[in-house]
Amino acid sequence: MGIHRITFTVNGEYEQVDVPSNMTLLQALRDKLALTGTKNGCSAGECGACTVIMNGEPINSCMILAVECEGADILTIEGLAKDGKLDPIQETIINRGGVQCGFCTPGILMSSRALLDRNADPSDEEIREALVGNLCRCTGYLRIIDAVKDAAQRERENA
Amino acid sequence: MSINPHPELPVFEYVHPVSLEEASQFLANHAGEARPLCGGTDIFVRMRDGHWNDKYLVDIKALDGTQEIKFDPQNGLFIGSAVNMNRVIRDPNVISHYPLVAEAARTVASYQLRTRATIVGNICNASPAGDTIGACIVLNGRLKVHGTDGFRWVPLAGFFTGPGKTSLKPGDIVTGIELPLPPKSAAGKYIKLGRNQLSDLSIVGVTVLGYPDESLVSGYRFKIALASVAPVPLVSLKAETRLGEGPINPAVLEEAAQLAESEATPIDDVRGSARYRKSMVRNLTYKALWMVWEKIGHLVN
Amino acid sequence: MAVNRVAVEKIPHPIGDSVQRIDAREKVTGAAIYADDFQFGPGLLYARILRSPIPHGIIKRVDVSRARALPGVKAIVTGEDFPGYIGLYLQDRFIFCRDRVRYVGDPIAGVAAISEEIAEKAISLIDYELEPLPGVFEPDFGASPDAPLIHPDLGKYEVMNFIFPEPGTNISNHFRIRKGDVDTAWKDCAAVVEREFRIPHIQHVPIETHVAVAKADEKGKVTLWGSSQSPFAQRNLIAKALGISQSDVDVIAPYVGGGFGCKAGVSMEALAVAIATKVKGRPVKLRLTREEEFYTAFVRQGLVARFKMGCDKDGKLLVMENKFYWSGGAYTEYGVNITRASGYSSTGPYNVPNVKTDSFCVYTNHPVGGPMRGFGMPEMHSGLEQCIDELAEKVSVDPVEFRKMNCIKTGDTIVTGMTMHPTGLSECITKAAEAIDWGKKNPASAPNKRRGKGIAIMWKAPAMPPNAGSSAWVEMNEDGTLTVAVGGQELGQGTFTVMAQMAAAAMGVPYDWVRIATPVNTDYSPYEWQTVASRLTWSMGNAVVNAALDARHQVLEMVAKSWNENLEDLDIIEGQVISYKSEESISLKNIVVYGIAKPNDQGWIGGPIVGRGNFMPSYVTGLDPETGQGPRAVVHYTTGAQAVEVEVDMDTGKVEIIQGVAAFDVGKAINPEMVKAQMEGGFVQGVSTALFEEMKLKQGILTNPSFVDYRIATSSDAPKKIDAIIVEYPQDDGPWGARGIGEHALVPTIPAIANAIYDAIGLRPGNPPYLSEKIYLLMQEAGLVS
């Protein structure tokens, strides 16, 4: 199996990695770049724990080959806070108590960040729809939904 | 048959041709061991599960025409095969002229998966459960296919030959789907029954399109496509015929729904039983017909 | 060491404050480390397991020679290499199968190789032959004389003295309750309900699957990194199985990405350790795929439950007769205690004078049953609470009133003869009914829908050996901060946060001066039995409080000596030692490490402060093996109620949860928002188990081993509103009166929903899950829909 050299931007940094054809972006992030914040929950596109933002849109990184990411701009959980300052959605999810075991949290935050980037005032239904691909077994979702609403409000107020 | 505890992507080569000719030639030369790759949402799942074992995945996302979504009143809407479902859902022309396609696409999986999933991929995967296939069928979609002898158009009628099987030949790459302008005053509805409120594969899916048509006695034509109740996406011809025969009222809608139920041939599987699916075909077809009728029923006297 | 118990009446901050989680920032930035995140470098080997494809069979032959010859393979092991039994309550398992396979997934061999690809290839090169045996797939059949024996050597297994196997059968535990006179009580009943329920196996579905990395060094010392609820239990069980000392096994356990019981005890960790012992000096990683997670670690036992209960014309419960056949799976080393715990709580939270219960743990050729949130209580209450509703209806008593009349109250004699401690169950019922607006039917949202409300109540005690202990120490640092060391694990429930709150309160420092020493490492951390049973807030909390008070006492003694004052006049407030008498004060900084200088350079007082504490209940008694009676069966019960409003779609049978209410008596909510978060999360997990979840086992093979067809609740399935109500009747020996909540939040949800469905459509849905198909076909059979 051939090895491909790919170059892409991850959290604002230019990276270059050598990957086999069948390596997923999730594996490349975790095993080649030691960015272990993105989690592996199923490797089948069902649980959303591996969600990252690629070229502005959220994807399941277990469902894309690393070789398909040549030239892409990727944001992972490690890049969400800027210079130590938490993103509003990171702050509101803490305040609302929407974090328990924390394993789904990186994926939830990336999906939520992407939602707020495309919809500054999402309704309850829109938030549920946007997060339906992020499974959580601990929180029961309501505090997460409230946190997204809080973050949206905060961002509208500061805009 | 026991469980595979370790499904994983097998060894394969990722190939990135620069032209349609090169791509079709490569696929034809490696018939049976190469496959076009678009969003991968079906391919990766099938490969992990060991159903597909292709040696080559041929990425077609950068090939001519696959990334465009364009509309003109003459030819209608063209959705390139690499256009992801989220792009389709928010496209202004889709929203204005083909809301049924957006409605159906919105029910697929999750937002993250729709960043990768494509309408054409949904069609080519040819699962009877495909959510957007019904909309494309009732809207008379045709596929633009590039093969070793160049381009051709393939209507969706007759395209599906069995579960997961289509009439495509080695070397064929679908570059997009064209949906003609819908008939005047058409209204549509897609109802999907899954286990969860959202997400999930369909236990039963019902697509209905209705529009005034003076060539029929009833004054209206209905198109009905059913998901997950037959080996292929099923068009309910008996129900469609009944709805053209005479004046339409709730009793006639109920009759049509029962005809749809009789035409469906679902099986028992892990998602639901045949018996339940039959009842759901009837109930949800009635509901979808009723919702469409509410929108168009006043148009013809 | 005897230290003063902090009085319940005087509640210091931050007890009762909803402080921010101590682990929140790490988790939202992706910095929190879980077991699969540790970096081991290029020496890491990858393990793969060869698993039985059949549910029951004799191993005729295993030939690893072809696999061993594959370049890159560093070790291959089979059951031949590990003769020791392993098990928590009953030792009925080998690490790798030796003579038999007993479930689809049973480990036959293990491989460690330099890459996952090579390990996978090696597995495919192992030649083996199995002779299939007939399987047992239903526990009531398994308990019958016609069933083939799954464990012919049951009589030889080591077992704890409160578990009663029946050798020569598939029954690995039989727990009995014989109380009062059941046979004659039936004639006094005005109404009797008799029902059978078949509750399916489900799985915990933690979002993080099991991961274990093991390394054995030249001396034979083993290090195990893993996603684990039970570092010390794993150390103990693995050491015993390998025949080595506990101190030669070091378990390192970081944050757990969800446990719910599946990461308690020992399951796949033993496989990684066993393989590692053959590759001295190199770490070996075993990570379960999601598919393996569904059927090869622990699952929740299935249950066939036969209830028969009767009451008088006023609705007073007189008698219950219960038979439980637990489908324990292939090995019941842990599951035997579920049989016992459900037996000694088999009346549910009710006062019933005459009780006969037989609770059987039965081997089946199914995946291994183990602890899952509720430990038998959700399975049991699923049927029991539906029967209660039916019985109430037969005597025309409202379901809420029926429960208020019969629920267990302070001072009642419960099913085992124990006296019930103070409990707020009645208040939980009243508050839950009030919050759901019981008695008022809301209009349905559409003509084709029906609304209904249901209620269910519960109880559960921590199920554990009578001597399950906790310990803790509190070290003080130069800057005045505390480092609290514990052996319990943060699974998301918030234990590190409440421990920090308790240490801060007991010492007299602000909450953010407290750190928890993580990860738990059995070489350095103090002993904790397991993070299960909803026991940590109460048990480990006591240990932490004792340790903090011990440290506090040392500080005050030191300062008292230095100031020549009495201990009673001194206090620590916000990190300052103060005297009420002389109004002197001194910061904790520095003195807690360096001590206090005597005047005129005449020496030093004190030294580095390290406080220690432990807690182990002393009062749990045995139970008579024939009657299940004894003075004190358990430490305490947490009780509670849930009420639910549902809407049923008559066209599809789909059940939607409109709103949920949960009210639990937690004694004292150390962190109220976190307690509510447990109630909400448990409720939604309960909704998921009620509406969707079922392991679809056909002849022992799991036909839905992935998220595609094992559905759990998504964001779209959570109700609009969940009211979480805290009731507080203090527990006499809990820290500030606290007792647990973690499991209880999941227990009554299935029957609450079942009872609400009955209210909506007049049909009882019986066995979960209440899929839309099940409800629709139920309505069709009854002629409600066509």
C-alpha cells in the first residue's frame, strides 16, 4: 500500500504527514500529530466523538481518509480556545453543567461551534438537529442545549 | 454467521485521476476491484464490514462538473455527484424549486455525515432505504454518466436492479443528476419513520409528489415512492393510477394508501417486521398524500 | 483514629454549593487524558484476541504455530498458559478459555505484534477446532433439569460465603426470602396480580470503549493502564489469578469516558496483562472496538421475572411472591451478587408483611452479565412497578395514593427484617406527583396522538461485600493548598469535585485550594474497594473528611502549641488559622510543610502535615441462607420517584417523552447542580433503555453489535423538560448526611414510561423496549388501530 505525503493546516499550524491510503483523518490526528483531544467512539460515523471542523464544516474524522485532506484547514478541540481564552461555548457548557465524563465533549463542542458559525440564533429544534450526530450517555443533553443557547446569546451581545 | 469483532478498513490504494477519461479508463481496466469514491459514507461502512474489498478507491470529487450545482429554467437543476448534502439543502434554487429534495436530504444521518454524503452517492449505493432516492424518482431525475465511451443520460426508472445493485458498468462514473423543472404548482412530502426522533435509517420512508394534470380524470397526478419496503426503491404504480381515475377525497386517499400497502413487499429485519412495515406504508402514505392534497387540492375544480 | 464528626447542623461552605467541576477545563479543551491517549512510543505492541464464533463448545485443538512464525509477532497466548481462575464473588472464569467456550466472543487466544495489521493477520493464522455443544439461551430453561450444563465444575469454584451456588445445575446463586406466611396471606387479598416479564440484555454503551495497556517487567511486576472503575479490585483479582502479590501489580487509571458499571471488576484487562507477561518489558495495548464493546466485555443481565402480589380492598399490600431467573451469561463471577441484591430488595420500596422470593442466577451462553447502573434494580422495577399499577387499578385506588399508602417509611421492617432508616420516599412521591401535575390530563398535540402520565418509585442499597472500605489522605503544600489522594475514579459523576468540596469544608480552606491527585495509581493512591454502587460520596467522602479532619487536627495542635492556646479556641477559616480567644491569626502557607519556629531560635514545632482517614461500615450482618432475614442486610437505601408524561402517535406507535420529573432523597446534596445532572442524565439513559435498547441475541449471536442497530437516545429524543427535585433526609453516617444518587436516577424510568403508556392508550406494554413497532402492534391486536 502506497504512502502519501499530505500537507494541511491544523489549528492554524502547517503540518506534513506521511500516511497510508487507508488511514483516516482521526488516526492521523491522534497517532501522527498526537492530537488526542479528538476521540474514537465507534470508527463508523455514528457517535460523533471524532467530530472536527474541516474547511469550516463539521465532519466525522473517522469517515474521511487523511489523503483526502490535502490542503485542508482543520480545527480540532485543541484549537478552539485562543491563547488560553476559552471559546464562549466552552465556557457556557461548563457553567451549565453540560460536561460529565467528557468523552463526547470535544465532538459536541466542535459541532456546536460549527452550528453557531452558520446560525447565530438557533432554536431548540435546530440545536437538537445539529447535535443529533453526537451521542452522549451521561448528561441527557438538556444542559448542552442550554449551553449552546447561552453561547449564541453571548456572541450576539458581543457582536 | 458470526460477528466480526474487528471491522476495519482493508488495505487499498487511493487513486486521484485528473480527468474523467483517465478515471473511466482506470475503473474499466480494474473492473471488479476499483470503485469511485465521493463522500465515502457508504463505502467506508461497507469496507469496514467486509462486504466490499476493492483494491482501488478512485476519488472523483475533483473531476469536471462533479462539484457544481446549477439551475436554469430550461434544463432544471443539476447537482454534481460530489456536492455534499448540506450544500444541496441550503442551495437557494433547491429551496425555491425543489424543497422536497432538501426535506429528504435533511433526514439523512447527521449534519457531520451530510458534510460528506451526496445525493448521487445515495442513489448509486442503491439501498432501498436511501432517503433521497424517492425524491429524485418522483421528480423524474436522470443521471449523467461518463463511461469508457463518453457521456450518456440514464433515467432513474430501471436504474435499480436489486438491493445495492444498479445498471452501471465498469468504467462508469456518475458526474451528476439532473432534475427537470417540477410541474407547475407541484407540492411534495417526505415522511420517514426511524427508531429515534431524528437520525437513523428508515424503517419505512414515503415520498409523495402531487400536481395538477389535466390529462387525468381526477385533474391531479401523484407520484409515490416507498423506501425500505422492497428490494429496490419502490414506485407504487397502483396507488398512482387510482389517484388519477376520479375525484379525490379522503376515502380515495385511503384507498390509494391501501394499494401502496399491497404493493409493498417488506421483509422482517433487525429494524422492523414486515407486518409493521405494511401498516406503516398504509398509514404514512395516507398521511403524506393528505398533506400534499391540502396544498394542491384547491387548484382544480 | 477517632476524630470529631462534623455536625450535620453546621453546614460549612462549599458543602451544598454548586461549585464548578474541578475537571471541567481539562475536559472542554481536550487536555483531559483517557487511557487511549497515553503515548507509549515505538515500543508499543498491539494485541488482538481470537474469539469464539460459537456460543458453546468444547475446544478440541488450538494450534498457534503458523501465527507464531509470522514476523512481527512477539507473543501468542492461550488458556494453556494461564491455569488460574479469576472472579470477584465466584471464581468461574479463566483468563483465556481452557476447555470450553461459553459465549460468542469468549477469548481463545491472544496475540501481541508490532502493528495492528500483523496482529490481525496472526489471529487469522491460528488453527483451532471447536466441537459445538447445545446452548442455553433462556434462563428459565437454563434453570430446568433439561438444560445442558455450562459449568459442570461449579461445585469446585471458590465462592464468597454469602453466595449459594447449586452444583450440578446452571444455578450459580440462589437467594431466598421467606418472610411471614405467604401461603395463607393470599386468602386475605381482595385483588391479586400475577405477571411474567422478560427483560432483555442491554449494554452500557460508554462513549469510550474499554482500553487496557499492560507491561510486565523482568522481575514480574505488572503495570496496567486502563479505563477503569476499579483499580484496586483489578489489582487484587489479577494478582490472585496470576498467583503473584497485589503489590506486584500496579494499576494506573486516568479519567473514565463513561463506565456505568461495565468498567468495574475485571473483564478485558486480564487479557492485556496475560499477554504482556509473555513480552517482558514492552507495553501491550488492547482496545475494544465498538463492536467488541457491545458483546465481549460486560453486559446487563437479562431477567425473566414472575411477580405475584396481592392487597386488601383498601389497597394495603399483603403479600408478594417473586421468582427471578437472571440470565447471567457465560460467567457469573460478578453477576451472582445482582441475584442476591435483587433478592434482598425484591419487594421494591414497599412495606409487605409476607414475602417469598427465589432469585436465581442462571448460566446462559450469552455475553457476560455484569454490574450495570442499578445492579438489578432497573430490571426488577421494570416489571414490579407495572404490577403495582395494575393492582392499584384493580382495587380502584389511584397509583400515586397506592404508593403513598404502601411505600417504605422510616422505622418500617423491610423485606430482610432490617429496620428502615429515615427516608424521604413519601415526600419524593408527593413532590414528583405535584411536579407532573398528576391527575390533570393535558390535551394531545394532534388528533392522532394520545397523552398519558405515569409514576414509578424505587429503592436501592449499595450492593457490595459487608467490608468494602475506603481510605484517603490529605497532604498539605507550601502554598496552603491541599492535595487529596483517593482510590476512587472520576467517571463523570463528579466524585473528584465533591471530594474537593468535602476536604475544603472539613479543613477550612476555599474550594479552589484543593487538588485531587490523579491519575489514581495503586502504587501510591490509598485503597478504594471500587467505584460502583453509588457509594463514593458516602464512603469515600467519609474517608476524605476523616483525612482532612486529621490534617486539620495536626495543624491546630501545632499552632496551639506555638501560641500556647487551647485547641477549642482555634479554627481554620478561608486558609487562615485563627484564635477566637486571642484573635491571633496565621496563614496555612509554609507552616504546613516547614512547621513553626519556636521563639528565640530555640527550635521548631510541627512538620509536614499529612492527614489520613478511612471508612468501612462495621454493622452489615449476614442473612440467613434459608430466609434471607438478618438484622442489617445493607448499609442504607436511597429512595426516589419518577413521573413522566408521554404522547403516543396512533399512526406509528411512536412514544414521545413530553416531560420527566425525578425526585430522590440524597440525604444531603453536596453539589446540588451535579446531583440534578445525575438525575437528568439517568432519566435520559432510562428513556433510552425504555424506548430503544435491546441486545438482539439469536442463538447466542448478537445481531445488532453496532450503533446502526443498537440505538440509544440522541439529542432529538431528550424531552423538552426534566424537573430534578432534591429531597434531603440525612443519612446518619454520611458526610453532612449524604448518600448516593448515581445509579438510582436510572432505576424507575422504564416502568414510569410503561405506566404512562397505559394511561395514554389503555394497554400495558409489558417488556421493554417500547419500540414504535411494539406499541403499534399492541394497539392493532387490541383493535385500537387497524
